[in-house]
Amino acid sequence: MARLETKERRTPPPFSGIASIAPDILLHALPHPVLVLRQDDRITYVNFAAEVFFGMSENVLRRRKAEALVAFASPLLALIAQVRQTNTAVNEYAVDLGMPDTASQRPVDVFAAPLPEYEGHIIVMLQQRSMAQMIERQLTHRGAARSVSGMAAVLAHEIKNPLSGIRGAAQLLEQGASLEDRPLAQLICRETDRICTLVDRMEVFGDERPLKLEPVNIHTVLDHVRQLALNGFGRGIVISQNYDPSLPPVPGNRDKLIQAFLNLVKNAAEAIGPGRNDGQIMLSTAFRPGLRISLPNSETRVSLPLEITVTDNGPGISDELKPHLFEPFVTTKAGGAGLGLALVAKIFGDHGGTIECETKARQTVFRAMMPMYQSADRRVKET
């Protein structure tokens, strides 16, 4: 296990009340990456979380300097230099930490401070912002869905009705047209039908009526979705389950939840693609009591302890597409409208939950977080 190296080794003061526990053990227990840098910014100590974060062993990391771990001109290096110049602690939030071998950015909060007991040494702790960013992006997704709602109402009124007239006129022209011109009239009919179908799908976003929420067993919803998939688009794919049987019901609309999860499973099957004999989709549930989020413009905090995930072993999603995945009209499918995942985000938002995607090579995970159902009597008692 690595130890701090100094010209004059000093014994750090014992931890009050737990002096029998070595500081190394406490640092290794932290879930956040911790690094200690010498005077020349060479790494002299890392904990287990840092090894996982950087994908390197302790021995490899200790042979490197901080500048070798991050992209050129990374803000992390400037923060380390600031600590050395001012000899004071620095906290910086939402720092995009780029790695030298990849173009992707990993948002982190950085906490750096000098170590008075070890001259010239600096301790750096990184805290990944995945959960915070998930909540921020979810609020953005809801805003995008509301924008589509207003657009859908306008399209339904201003476009759909004139299209009916255009199609009727094209049918009349087709009856009196020559054999050479009839394909043109038929083309007009097909294109107006395609636009009408698109508007019909967008009209779903215009429905702002509050959902009637009832206690729903999410496992019965997932089982129904699984059966639909196995008898249709999911033939040839192994769709397995990993459920927490003690999961309480969610407050939901069963039909809407089936629509959302069916969309996610269908996307997973399409990502795997035909012709593969190793396609797998996993439906899983878990109870995560620690997640609470603050509602915008409010001091109210909402608990979202129910986690439902849809995992596939497809090729993954590109870094360029991932930030815009739940926005309307974003798609990689030929002929796709890009409304499916935007609708999924709206459905979970209407249920008071969130939806987020994590992806890497050969694995994509869509993770929905939802509240527990509470009866009216229990809600009254809690307030």
C-alpha cells in the first residue's frame, strides 16, 4: 500500500475516536477518487476509487504525473497550480475532465488542498456528477417535451386539416389523370398520409391532462412488455429478468408505463439488430432508498427509490448523440421520426420520475427512477 514520501517523515495526528483504524483504510473506503501529488506533481498515493476511475493500477499511476492523466490544458492542472500558488484549498464544480486517449468529457467536482503535514504535497478528490447531471438533463428533457407539446397543438390544427383537403384533391386528380401522371397523384397521397401519421404521433405530446395515478406493480408491466416483445420484434433475443420481489408499487398509469417500457425494449432489440445469435436484453428492478431530488423553484425534495433498468448488449450510443438522446427529432434510424425517446421522457416526467441512459461498447442501460405509491391517508399524515 502506498505511503506518502517526504524529506522529513512526520507522523500525521491520529483520527479522534478511531485511532486504531489506519488512514489508508479510510481513504480506500471512500467512493470518490483520491490522489496525493508530490512537489513535482508526480502521484505518490491513490485509493481504490482512483484506480477504477482512471482504469489503471496503483503501480502504474504512481509512475505518472498528473498531466499524464488528463487532456492537454485540462482545468484540473490549473486548479492544482492554484493550490500550490495560494497554499489554500480550492473547490471547483462541474469541471469537464477530458482524458488523453478519448474525446469524451467526464464532469466532476474537484476538491484540492495542501497537506500541511507533508511539505509540498497536495491531496485531490474527484466527485463524479453523474446523478446531478442526470437530474439536470431530465429537467431539460421535460422542457423539450413541453416545447413539442405546444408545437403539436399548432400542427394538429394548422396542418392536419389542410392535408385532408390536399389528399382529397390528389385523389380527384388521379381519377382524371393520364397513366403517366397518376404516379404523381399517388405520391401526393402517400406523402400526405406520412405527414398525417407524424402529426398523429406528435399529438400525444399535446395532451397535458394530469394522469390518473393508481398503484401499479411494475413487474406485471415488465412481464407484459416482455411477452409482447418475445412474440413480435424480440424473437431470437434472450430477454431475461432480475427483479427485486419486495419492490412496492409505483404511482402510475399502467397503459402509459407499458408504452414507455415497450418503446425502450423495442429500441434495445433494434440496436442489437437481426442476425445476431447472442442478443440479450435484461429487465431489472431494485430499491435505492438514497436518491432524493429537489423540484425546480421549490424547496420540496422528492424521493425516487424505485429503479427500473433496460439493458442490452448492442453496439452502444455515440458520445455525440448521447446528450441529445431524449430530445425530439433526434434519431439514428433510417426513416425514424425521433419522437420515441422524447415521449418516454415525457411519460416518466408525468409520473414524477426520471429516465437516463448510460452506454459503453456492447452495453446500453436505460435507467428509470420512480417514486413509491403512497395512499391518500399516508400522504395526509406525512404533511
